[in-house]
Amino acid sequence: MSMRRLFVLGVLVSVVVTLASLNVSDDTDDDVTESDMVYEFDEGLLVERGSIEEADGSVQYDFYRDTCPEAGAIVRRTMKQIVFDHKNSTAQLLRLLFHDCFIEGCDASVLLDESSGNRSAERQAIPNKTLKGFNFIDAIKEELEKACPGVVSCADIVTLATRDGIALSGGPFFPVLTGRRDGVQSFFDKAMAEIPRPDGNISETLRLFALRGFSERETVALLGGHNIGHFSCEFIQPRLSNFMGTGQPDSTIASDFLEVMRRTCSERNISSADDGGDAPSPMRARSLREFTKSMTYQELSTSISSGPGFDTHYYQSLLRGRGLLFSDQQLMAYNKTAEVVKEYASDDGKTFRLDFARAMIKLSAFGVLTGSRGEVRLTCSMLN
């Protein structure tokens, strides 16, 4: 897929904000605008507003300054409560954003359900069956509709909510453009074919990201989103006994780690209901069964780091051969990506957080609709 109408954002993120600057319990003024917020956190985030190339003159900083000036504050205020009440909400939203933007751009098409007249809605594609966080987007949309009916798009809500959730969860704060429009199509077939697989090899993963204009380094940075959230055993168990139909475990798993994974993710943990599986991973579900247990990179790295979720947990685990997904561990199978993993794991997380912020700015501007294209949905799951 080409990078059509990708807006070139001339933004240099010099240092990223940590949880100390923006967290669930802080007293940040909810009435500050998007433009003000960029500079409010100048101790942790220095932004140089270079040139911004805007298709149709529509996507910009603080797009809603005149039509819904409190939009950013409403999103932040609602996200504070969501993150406080639901510890895995940020991981769920990050995965939702990735699955949306990766297929035909950030147009909220993944939110559409079959009630929109889409017999094969993108949301129903197998890789999207385990997505969560739709209720959080609906809750934010409801608050925005009370204040500014029919103004703020669902695509912008997904982007802003994810960005704020990341910052509230200890990750970097980064500026995003607003003014996206919501798509009027759903892309079931592309979602089935082009969401990276949990058992995909490094060549396939890099190919899919490259098609969307992401470099090898940006790919490694974006996959660092796996630092947070829970990986359901549904996506781990296939590596433990019959990997890719071989009848054997994944041969790349060290024997001691194989035992650790088996203790948590054995077949007996299958259940009909679960609250796990929240990792923001580009995963393709092999079945709709859910497992009662999950694993996280933070748990694997407790002996390495005690920092926040957006630290070096993920990369430290890969260096030790403890990738939860085959596609994660495959980053060590290619010299160029392995070198980036080593670099990210070598400091306190500053390098990774900076690159992650830059990659997220690029991802959130991928393939957006602006101007007269698309619409602003009144209900995120339905076309107007």
C-alpha cells in the first residue's frame, strides 16, 4: 500500500514525557488545548514545529480549536478515568489503533460492525476478533457528542485516546495532528491478509511494515508496544507443542523458557471467558477459544528492570531468547533488527521511547481521510 496523502510532520521530539509528568493522579489542567499541552510539558517534551504538509488544509494541531475547543480536555479527562478503572485499557487501545491504521489508514474502519450494512465488516476478520477497547471509544464519543454534536471524528478519538493512554501509563507523550475523517468502507479481506501474524517470520513482518513506509528501525520501535498488556495463552500455546504443524514445540524456544511457558499456558487453561489477551500485538487468532491465563513482558523481566511498562522489558526479554510470540523473537534472527534491539536494551529506555514516539506520530498520520472525504460518524460503529 502506498503512503498516499501521508502528511509530513516536521516535528522533532527531543525528549519524551514520563509518567512523572502526566499520570492518573496528577492535577494537569483538563482545559488546556492541544497546542498548549505540547508546551506545557516542555521539561519532558521539546517540540520544534517545523513544516506540516496538510492535504486539503484539514489536518493540523488543535483542529477543533473553534468547533470544539474542549475536545482534547474531554478525551484526556475521560481517559484518566478509563485508565484508572481498567489497567489494560492502554494496551487494548494501542492494539485497536494499530489494527485500524495498518489496514487502509487511520479511518476508524475497524470500529464498523455488521449493523453498518457490511456483511463482512473489517471488525469481524479473524485477526480482529480479539480486539478490545471499543467500549472506551464509545464512552469518549458519548461525552464529545454532548459537548459538540457531530464534530469530532471517531478516527481522531482513537488516535487521541491512545496517545493519552500511553502517556498515562508511563509512556511518551507525543503531539498528533487532528482533523481526520471517518471512513465509509470496511476492509475485511485486507484485514484477513495483511495484519502481521504472531507466527510470522522476520521477512514477512518487515515486508508488511515496509509496504506502509516503515523502516526496519521503526518496525522494531513499534513492536516495542508489546511492553504493555497481556498476551493471552491463545497466542502462546501453539508454540508449545505443535508449532506450525510440526508436532513439536518451536525449536527456537530455550528449554528452560519452554517450561515456564508451559506452566502458564497449558491446554487445561482453556476457558470460555477471559479478561486477558490485551497486548497491543498485531496478532492473527488461530481459533476463537479463550484462555484463562496470559503472560506479560514485565513479568518476564522483573529481575532486569523495575521501571514502567514503556521501558526496556520487551527488548531485554528478546536478548535472553524469551520472546512470547515467534514474530517477536524473530527480531533477533536478522542482524539489522537485532542490532536495534540491542541498542534499545542498552540504556534506561530513553532511546526506545524517543523512537517509539516518532514512529507513533508517523503511524497515526498514515492514510488519513481529510477535507470532504469520509464523514464524521455520530455513532462509531455505524455509518451515518
